[in-house]
Amino acid sequence: MKILKTGCGNTQESFIEDRLTDGVNVIFSNDNNKGKTIIFQGMMYALGNEPIFPSGFNYKSYYFYTSIEHNGEIFEFLRKNSTIAVKQGDIVTVFNDTSELKYFVTKNIFSLPYIIKDGFQKLVDLSLFYQLFFVGQDRRNPSNIVNNGYYNKQDFANMLYALSGCLTLTESIEKLKTLRLELKKCKSNIESLSKRLTLYREHPEIASAVSKTADRENMEKERQEYQALNDAISTMQKKRARLINRKIKLENLISELNSLNTQLKSGEIRCRDCGSSNITYVSGDLSFELTNDLVRKNVMRSISDSITLYTAEITELQQRINQKQDELKQKIQKTPVPVSNMLIYSETIRTYSEDEERLSELHDKQDALEAEIETEQNLQDSNSQKQAKVKESILASMNSFYKLIDPDGTQIFKDFFSTKSMTFSGSEEQEYYFSRTLAIFWHLKHDFPIIMDCFRKGELSTKKENIMIKEYQKTGAQVILSSTLKDEEYSSGTKYYNMDGVNAINYESNPNSHILQSIYCERFMGLVDSFGVIY
């Protein structure tokens, strides 16, 4: 996005600024009260920002206009109070407030991110979005966003994460919540059914009844078949237990290796007994050097593959166990019993059979739910890790920019915002906003201009100013700055004009506290007319 033209006014007094270029623009004067802040705030106000005009300026009496170019298309914005009109070519669309405007903007001009706010997924307002690249002169608060109220600094951070593609949205949060509730219900049903499946404890007389009525030879054959089935089930259950134990050990090993990975990043691991920094993993006859990042990743991948293999084997064993248990159950059902017990036995078996089948289904469902929960949780954990990396990257860049312009500075940025107890002296507040704005620009590589009113606030030295301007030029983006010069700087007549790549725009000729003048009315009201507005 590039600002082409901006202005404000009515039929009595107006002003238009159309001297902006694609590079670094510095609007300057020898004194305050030359209208720089009105132009900066009006420019953003027309685009849907919250009003932050100087006290005494009755902004509700004026129209505000800004034209932009984005992706080769030109859009013109005209605003008076809450009503905003957007013109593209001959098409004019009118909005009653900025909430309506933001949906038009995200659909037709540039995309706004969604964040989680009050438990809901919400498209961010323009006033929050513009704080990525616009810093006004008034109501600055390094410990929070400008005009904090509905939005706060966590919303700003979430907006950065959303733009970085790592914000966990409502769908994932709600899905995980639903899955956990379903799992809780599933476990409750399993517990209830398990209590009902007490056939053998409640009916020990069945085995005795079968023995008395059966032929001895057939009974021995039946006994051997029962024994073979029981032995097969027992053997598979033991093997399943061994596999589960191996899987748990490998999962614990993965956790230990992840812990080792974290320790390696934050320091050096050494053996307490011998002092060696070589950490190895032994598998059979092979040993692997775990302090080597590539080797460690291959080892962890190999272990993960083994866990997957064991999981598949456990599942297959469980299916075979279930099959053998079904065979045993069918044999029990076919075993002759006294007629007096048959009715009780067959009804109990039928109930038992149905319940056991249902219990098996519930266990399968539990496994599926737990796997899905793990996948969804891993996704959220992954996003959390990515967010930490985004924050780390931006903060490292902020601190780097800060040290570039103030090598002797004592501030260390540990968050996107300062703490309330952090004291900024001299030009440090300005250095903070400079560092944060550029760090965000380079992280996101966004397509928006960098706009900073009063960028020398706090008696910024000429040396620091020159460094800042060079860093702004490196972005290749449109940059719009304002500056109030000292007498000696202005009287030399060379300030900004002799800087390569800087478009110097002098506001000194504007009347004090009266940038709006009648001489601009015809041109400005012509812009208003182009929207078809009646005034």
C-alpha cells in the first residue's frame, strides 16, 4: 500500500498534501503548531483509524480524504465523523462505521487477520491493525497499545501471530474441548459396562453344571479346547504387555531427548562423573552421538518409527485376543447345562455378549478419540512453539536496532511492550518505537508504508536520526516521517534537502495553528464532489 494524497477541510478552509513519494518523506518545520500532526492523524483517520487529533481541533467539522495505491489499483477514502465512502474508479461504496469498512477492506483491498477475542474468532479492527506501521505523536504508551480499551497488548501479539500463520483459532480450541468431553463420556460408559461384566464371578455354578451333564470324553476334549484358547489368550496378553512396556520406554526416551535438545540450546551437557560433553545413544551394537543435531534428529525419528510399529503390533494383538475371546465365549454358549439353569445362563450370556461387544467398541472409540486429541493438541503445541519463535525473532531484531542507534543504551526489550515500571529517558521511547516498527516490518515483510509522526521526539540526536533514516531507506517501503527542527538546524537551510533519497517537505510557511486555508478549498472540495457528496 502507498499513500498518494491526503487532505482535510470544508467549504471555508482546507489543505491538501500531494507531494509524497515512494521513498522516505520527511515533513518538517522550524516550530510546532504547523499542522503536521493534523495531516498525519487525518491521513489515517480517513482510512478508518480512531481519531487522535490535537486538543482544540474540531475534527467533526471537516471532511478527511486519503487516496492509496495497492496492488496497482487506486482507492480513495472520504470520511466525515463515522461515515466513510470508498471510491474505486466510478464506483462509490458508503459505510456507516469502521466496522462495516473493515469487512470491505479485507475483501477488496488488503486482508486483515482474525484473532481470538473474548472466546470468539474476530476480524481485527483497522485501528489495531494500523499500529503495526503507524505511530502517532500523541497517546503513545510503550506498555500498551494506543487507545487501549477494547483491545490490549495481548491482542496486538495475537495479531502478529496470526499474520505469522501460527495463531490457534477458535475451531481448533472448540474441537479439542468437544473431543475431551466425548472422551470423558466414553470412559464413563466403559467404567459402567466393566462393572456389569461380572459373569464368571456371579455364576461360578455354570462350570460345575456343565461338568455333571457332559460325557467324560467330550468333556475332556472341551476342556483341552478351553485350555488351548485360554493359553493362547494369556500368551498374547503377555506379549501385548511387553510391547506396551517397550512403547512406554521409547516414549519416555523421546521425552528425555526433547529435554536434552532444550538443554543443548540453553547450555552445554557434561557427564558428572567424567566431565565428557559427548552424549551417546546405544541401540544394539550401534552408538550414536547425540550432541550432533542431525544425528539426534535421525535417532528421534527412528525411535518414533519404532513407537508407531509397536502401536500397530499392539492393535493387531488386541484384535487377535478379541477373536480368541469370541471363540471361547461361543464355546461356553454351546456347552449343555441343566434346563433349570439354561434360561438364566443363556439370558446372561446374551447380555454379557452384547455388553462385551459394546465394551470393545467403546475401547476402540477411546483409542480413536485419544489419538485425535493428541493430534489436535500437538497442533496447538506446535503453534505455541512457533509463536515463541516469532516473539524471539522480533525481540532479537528490536534489540539489534536499539543497539544500532544507541550502543550505550541500557534497555533490553523482553516483550513487544515495555513494563509499566520501565522508565524511558531522553529519546529512548522514540528508539523503542523505531526498533519495534522496523522489527515487525522485516519479520512480516508487509506491503504497508511506515508512518511516524514526530519521529525525533525526545531530543533525538542528529547522529541517531541519520542512522534511522538509512535504516528506513533499506526497507524499500514508502516512509512518511515528521520532524521539528532546532533553530540552528533550520537556519542552515540544508537539513533533509541534501540527504540522498529523502523527499523533504517544508511546512514552515504554514500559519501557526492554522494549516487549513481558503486557498485550498476549491481543490479539496473538488475531491469531495467526486464522491457525489452534497454539502
